Amino acid sequence: MNEKNYAMKETENMICAGEMNPISESLTDMMNTAACLSTDALVIAQRINQHLFAKGEPMNEDKNNPECFRDVLSFTVKRLSKLCEELSYITNMLGV
């Protein structure tokens, strides 16, 4: 086994095993928090784009309520993907 890969796996396991503060939130709460944070971050990035470069797209929301974890994860992944696009546009326009 590659020594670098082994070190990464060992570190990842140690972090999980060494967790001193047990997670008090349920998986559902954590997923909902992640979905909300991804939406908030996207809105902030869109506001920056609109303010600096007069570029902004309204968010086309699916108004369906998620029915399962997969729906929430899909929503969050779409939000994060859109956020990356917005941030990429900002960095390109700023020449970074």
C-alpha cells in the first residue's frame, strides 16, 4: 500500500475516533442545516456578483418538499454546484 494513502486513512480514522464531543444533532437536523447553509452561501455569492458586476440570476427554486434524505442531498449538491459557479465567476472577474 502506498505510504501516503495509508497516512491519510490513518489520519481520517484518528480524527473520527478521537472525536471528544459527541454529535448531539440528528442526521436529519444536520442535513437540513447543510441545505440551509448552502442556500445562504449561494445567495451571498449572487449578491456579491450583482453588486460588483451587475450579474445576477434569480434562484429558480423547486418548491417541492424533500421526501427523503436523497432529495435533501440532491438539493444541497445542486446548491453547492451553483455556488461554485458563482464563486468561479467572481474570481475570474477579479482576475484571481
